[in-house]
Amino acid sequence: MTPSARIQAAIDLLDAIVIAARDQGAAADTIIAKYFAQRRYAGSKDRRAVRELVYRAIRMLGERPKSGRAAMLALAATDPEIAALFDGSTHAPAAIGDKEAAAAPGIAPAWIVTKLTESGIGADELPALIDRAPLDIRINTLVATPAPIDGAAPIAGLPDARRLPSGTSIEQLDAFKDGAIEVQDAGSQIVALAARAQPGQRIVDLCAGAGGKTLALAAAMQDQGVLLATDTDRARLSRLTPRAARAGATIVETRLLNPGREAELLADWNDSADVVLIDAPCSGTGTWRRNPEARWRLTPDRIERLATTQAHVLEIGANLVKPGGALVYIVCSLLDEEGAGQVSAFLTAHPGWQVEGLDLPAGRAHGGGVRLTPARDATDGFFVARLLRPC
């Protein structure tokens, strides 16, 4: 591909990504992978260059652009070399018109920035929300300690965590193939510590998904006890079983739940769990570093629906906790209506329940829990709180 053809390819991809974001379609990574699967003539350098252009544009633009061309024009406005490639040659984008408008740079849609500000995220913290994320791993203590990994750096406060150089082909490492390491952001590892999981306990991971935190809990439990992982998403939950087998986590049981019937399908666990961990569905405002186009998918109605779901899963989880047990609530969101606000509403509706203080390796106290942010903690953004049921 010529340099100009790469620009046009990026424009085509951005068009598809903009439409998918508007219509809640496929993720950008999926769209890019499918695009190049249909264009085998594009070499690895071409794919890498186009992908870089696409993500530069996505990270640059807070509001969803009108088109892929408008998005690339925003890049061209700051990079004369890109602007020169709008030359109208074969497979190249048309020359830039005198009156063509580029998309406006920004951190996120204005209404979301307002919500973040109201939730205590300062202007100085906003740019870090769309920085590139590092590659973090968790050493799985259930199997042999892996051999040293080139370039791996320790992470303060997390003896089983390492930060790898960007671009590391993690799936090619023997340690990954053997189950000795798992990809997991340092922030995700930190908030999982709020469960204080111990060997022999009965623990429920209520919104387990593909099981990243489930496996961290299994390791903390030294594979002793009972660990029930549940979700309403069959496809995501199905990925946990082979992951657990590779990780040597034999105590993990999975259970698929039907939406609206969760309490019925979990009745055998009522009042019996030492810990219930809820990594609730959320807006993902803390994970824009990894999914920057997610800023373009959010709407006020979507956040309102998510808040309703969060309150629902908190109710389900509370019924499973034994007297004196703990309910650990986690969201990878920095919006108070999904984090501190949910905890406040729960405590109002459940007299006797109390917040228990958390001593975590990172984060700051916030709204009855702890908040981690990319700017201050070099992790994804999270809110976590530990709630104790009265005896």
C-alpha cells in the first residue's frame, strides 16, 4: 500500500467504526481485523500503520465524528505529512477542500466530561483517560513460577504483577501457554484484593464474564474452598472453563443465569457466601485507554439503564452473603452514579450494612470506597467498596 492508500484505508475503517459506535455494533478491533482479513495484499507494515492512524484519530476526538474523513482531517490539521497525502492519486483520498471541516479534538463528549467533573475527576486527570494502556500480567501462583520475562517490570504493591513492554506477543510466551501468567490490568488486580479471599472460603463472582477476577480469587484461595462464577452471557462465561483448566483452578464452578431469574437460580447459595464479588456491568469510563471508541457509544439513557442493572445485581448479591460476610462492589467507571452513588443508595435501602475500610496498594478514598484513576495510579479507572452484612 502507498502512504496515501493507507490514509484512505484508515478513513474507510473510521467510517465503519463511527457507524458501529452509533448503532452499538462491533468493536473497533473486530472491525479492523475483519477489514484486513478481506485484504490479504496488505502486509504487516501496512496493517500496523493503518491501525496506528485509526487509533490516533479515535484518541484525538472526544465527540463522535461525522465521518472517517472528518476524523482524518483532524489529524491532517496537526500533521503536514498526513495532509500532503490527501492528493487525489490512485487509491488516495481526495485533496482537502478549502471549506472542508475537520472534526474537533477533545477528551470525550461534552456531556460525559461534565459528569466526570461532577464526580470529582479534575481537568488535569482527563487527558490520561485516553492515553495508551500498558500491558500488565498477573503471575498465577497455582502453577510453577514462570521463568523471567524479558522487559518485565515489577508493579509497586503487587508482588505477583508485572508490566511488560508495549507490543509484547503475550500469547507466544511459554509462561502464558502453561497458565503461569494471565493478562490483567494492575487496577483489576488491586480491586480484586478487596475481596480478601482466603483458602477454604465460599465465594461468588456474580458477574464473572470470562473470569479474569475469578482466576485471581482462585489463586488467592490457593485453590481451596468453593468458587462459583456466574453470568448471564453464555459466550463470555464459556471462555472461563478452559481458562480455569489452563490456570490449574479446580475449585471454580460456573453457572449460567437467566436475566430476571438470577435470584431463583442462586437460591441454594442464599445467606451462605463468605464473599460475593460484583464486577458490575458499567459504562467503562475507566477503560477508555483500551477501548477509546467506547466514548462514542455512551448515551445518557445507556448510563441510566446500567445504573438500574447495577442496583439489581447488588440486591441479588446481598441475598447470597452470610451474616458477617462481605459484598465487594466494583465498577470500571469513574462516574459517581455508577460507583459511590450506588453504594450510598444500597446502604440507605439496607439498614445495618456498613462500609468496611480498604487498605489497597493504590487509589484514594472516595464515596465509601476507593477510586483508582489512570492519571494518579497508572491503572485503568475503578471504584471499589467493601460492604459488611450485619451478624
